[in-house]
Amino acid sequence: MSVLDLGASLRAERLRQGLSLRETARRLGISASALSQIETGKAHPSVGKLFDIVNLLNVSVDGLLAGDGMAARGDQGFVSLQRAGEHEILELESGVRWRRLTAGSYPGVEFLHVEYQPGGSSSGDGTSMRHAGQEFGYVLLGRLTIRVGFDTHELGPGDSISFPATTPHRLSNDGPEPALAVWCILGRHANV
């Protein structure tokens, strides 16, 4: 199991695109210092802020999780095998961990095992996020509270949900034990 150096990957992509730290921070609505701390690994972004950053850079979270710039393999798909302990991990703000479930990157698909610690949420400040695509989730353990638009759903083991990611949404674990789920996001890379 390896923890991806998310900040270094984000910084490398920002520099590859010729964007300055200050300009990128301005576009994201955060301070240059906050972005620098994310890029140097001194701070972890929330799920929502991570989506803001990758949307601005027009890259996929899955591509960053590949860690090696692995290109998509075309319309024919690809074979992907991940052995236990080999999955790359992203540690995010507020008690959220993403484990990538594929060994390669495929355009328009993000396939993840997600863990929300008690009190963990997709945004530390309680705000909702939105992005392109459709989300699919299946809860394995614990309970996840999912707010989609004005509706709130509490999911437990064996429950699943799907919703358009363009609708403001927020995931949180309001319970006393970790919540584990399998999550798939299709088409997040399109512009909202």
C-alpha cells in the first residue's frame, strides 16, 4: 500500500501547464499559502477542494492516483489487477481516505474504495460540492449521510445510491465508527 504524494503531483501538473502558484490560488479562491501547503504535503485538501483543483487543471483524480501519468488505453478498455496492499491511497482533509481500485487510468471513470472516519466529510466547512458526471456508491460498513440537493439520505451496509454530480452534494460520517464504501464517478472530467 502506498500513499501518493498528491501535492507533488498537483504541483507538477500546475507547472507543466505554466500556471503560477498565485494565479492558481486566485482562480481557486484560496490563498497562495494554502495552495503551497497542499502542494508540499503540509496540508490535505478536502474532497471538494481537490475536485476544484483537478477541475481547474483539467486532469482527473484517477490520473493523479495513477502516479505515473499513465495514459488511457483507448475505447477497448484495459486489464487491471491490484493485489491486496498495492492500492494507492489519497489522504484527504477531515478524515477521508480514497483507495484507488484500478491499476491503470481509464478516461471518464474513477473507481474508489472510500473511508470516512467518524466526523469525516467531503468538505471540512460543511459546504456542498458539484462537478460533472454521475456518482454511484455502495456502503460496505458503517453509515454515510449523503445530502443531494435539498434531500438527505442515510445509508448503511448494503445500501447504494446514484445521483447526478452536478447537483450540490455532501457526504459525511456522523456515526461513531468508520464508514467504508465503494464509489464510482463516471464523466467527472467534463466541464460543469
